[in-house]
Amino acid sequence: MTQIVKMKGMNKYFGKLHVLKNIDLTVEQGEVVVIIGASGSGKSTLIRCVNGLEEYESGTLEVDSHRLAPKAGNQKTLADIRKEVGMVFQQFNLFPHLTVKNNIMLAPMKVKNASQVVANATAERLLDRVGIGNQADKYPSQLSGGQQQRVAIARALAMEPRLMLFDEPTSALDPEMIGEVLDVMRELAKEGMTMMVVTHEMGFAREVADRVIYIHEGQIVEEGNPADVFDNPQNERTQAFLSRVLAH
Amino acid sequence: MEFQFQFDWQAAINAIPYLAKGIPYTLMISFGGLAIGFVLGILFGLLSINKNWFLRWPAITYIEIFRGTPILVQVLFIFYGLPDLVGRPIDPLTAGIAAIALNSGAYISEVVRGGVQSIDKGQSEAGLSLGLSRSQTFWSITWPQAFRRMIPPLGNQGIVSIKDTSLFSVIGVGELVRQGQVYIANTFTAFEVYFVVALMYLAITLTLSLLLRLLECRGVASI
């Protein structure tokens, strides 16, 4: 199996705050890894390190055999990694000045020099795939939150990533729209996409994840298949966290 | 003694052709200066938020100097002072354009800085995560959004600069106020002439306001 992400002894600080402590983590191709933990535990920071949105201070990080050095890293390496890693944000971060279709066409045309015709066809295909083919010419602000997040997923997929990062993709959504976004992610997982997902949706984690990781204060304290982690957590921190989030 | 003032409409109308000769100068100085000021504003505004300290501090110095000193002093310095340094006279029109350019450039730098900094960090993160380079991210994502937010304060600066040109009568450019002063010296109709001069400024600034409102509406419609 190919390892898409390989972290070894990774440490990350925000000033004096030690946010990631000695992280060892590998993600295999086709694997869906769900990262859970309390807010402020470092789970978002962890996946933001993977595409270099955050720098780390020590240890090693390899993404699809590109080695990204600590600190600023190499710009060329960073660019290579970002071409292969898609990311979906909590706040969608769609480009409000571009139509839905142009949001999706921008990166393929700028980064991969795709022609207008090819990028357009890709955008239409992806919008159909996420179930909003009829909204292509609207602006993001004219869409519901769930639709916007599905556009954001399509936008990331347009670069044909080898790995998708999801940073709390449903946390900013109204409850009735969470399902439609999770459905798209479930489909992606089924099609074999490698995914790292930070989420509070425990039902989704249990159903879709190949592996669940629990982070507490910047450390991986529990790791395993969902059934083990959810039904039989070994670490008392995990037990306490799960009893809080699963109780209601 | 009884004194009754009567607005002399005929005098006002008679003054129009002479005063109107000042309009091209007023427009040339304001819009010529603003065009250069816009370029300076983008350049120094972006430099002032650059991560590199060596690029940032000269920009901030420029901004603080030209925002912190009166434009009247600036134009007097350029017209009377600078020739001593360069060894030849500077014509009033050039001095006026230079003063508006440098002065509005400093204010526009701040408009640019504010506009760019107002765009959510998530926007550039989304661009970078898609593989766009820093400059691609800036010019195709951050800048277009920032520019839209800059339109109202830019319009404001445009109007301020147009009115600032009225100070340049002191260096003898034949702009609106200067034309008015010369005309009054011969006719003693100060009330009527300055009234017409004021209306001419208002016509220019209102036209600009209107154009900017149209531009703004178009910008808003597509967000």
C-alpha cells in the first residue's frame, strides 16, 4: 500500500503554546481517517499542516512522497503538495466575486493550464456529481450553506487531488443541511478517495471511517477502527470525551 | 446710509466663459494627479503590508509624510523649494499635478491597505490550498474583492483631491479659483463669481459621485 501522508515526531507551536506534540501518523491510499477531539485540541492544526497552511517546527512530514521541511519549507514542494491535496473548510471559503462554475474552473485553468472548454466540462460534471448542476451560474451568496459546501467540495475535486482534507465541513451548517454534505463525502469515500476528516459528526465517523484518531491537547491518545474507539475506548480521556459527545 | 445687496445675475452669467477656462486646468491637475496617485497608492499600499521590513518601512515613511503635512505646504515646497535642488524652475501645472499625485497617493495607500486587509484570510487559504501561487491568489482572489470595497473611499479621495486643487491658485495655475480671482480684480463682483466657481466645483464632484455610484452598483450586483 502507498502511504499518502507520513508524519514522524511532528511538533508545532503557536508562540509558546505547544499545539502538536510528537505526532506520528500515516495515512494509506484509499483510507478514510477521521480525527476527533475537543475544540482547541489541535485537530484542525494537524490537517492544516498537511498542505502547509500551517508550518511545523520539528519532525518530518511527507505528503505523497514530497518531503515538506519544517518552518517555511520549500515553495516548490509546497506547490507540488497543494496540487495533489484538496481542502474543504468549515466556512466554505468560496470566492464570492465568482460564479459557482468559475469558482470551480479557476484553479484548473490557472494551475494546470486547462482550457476553458475542458475546465468548463469538468465543472459541469462535478456540479452534477454533488447534485447542484442547475446552480452553475449563480453566485455563492445565492446558495444555501449546504449547497455552498458542496460547491467547495467540487472545487477541490476539480484539481483531481490524491488526498482530501476536511476541516469541520459541517460545523457551520444548519442541522437540516448537514446530511447532504455528509452524503457527498460518503460517496467520495466509497469511490476510494483518501480522506482526512476533522469532524464532530460521530455517526459519520463510525460509519465511514477506516480509522478514528482521538487527539487530546496536541497528542494522539487513541487510534483504531471506529468500533473499537467508540465502543471500547482504552484511554480515559477518550472515554470522558466520548461520554460527553455521545450522551446526547 | 441704506445698503441693499442684489445678486447680479447678469454679472454671474458674464463671468462664466472666463471662469470656464479654468475647468480644463482643474480637471487636468485633479485627474492627472489622481491617476498617478492611484498607481502610487496601489504600489505603496501593497508595500506597506509586505512581510519584508525593508520594503515596508519606506512605504510607511512616504505615507506618513504626505498624510501628515498640509498639501498647501507640499505644493509650495515643490514649486518654490524644489527648483533650488534640481537647478531649474518647475512649471505650476507640473507642480500641481505632482502635489495631488503624492498627496492622494499617500491616502490611497491607506485605502488599499484597508481594502486588502479587510478580506478574510480564508479566501487566500482557499486559493493556496487549490495550488495557486501567492501572486495568483492575490491577483485573482483577494484583489478583485478588495478593490470593490475600495471604491467608496477612493471616490471620497477623488472628491477631496479635486477640491484641493483650489489651493493651487497660490502658485498661479489658471485653475478655477485663480480664474475667479483674476476676474474679480477687474469687475469687483466677488459674490457672483465665487458663487459660480462653487457651482462649477459642485458640477465636477457630483458627476464623479454619480459615476462611482454606478460603478459600485455594478460591483455589488455580482457579489
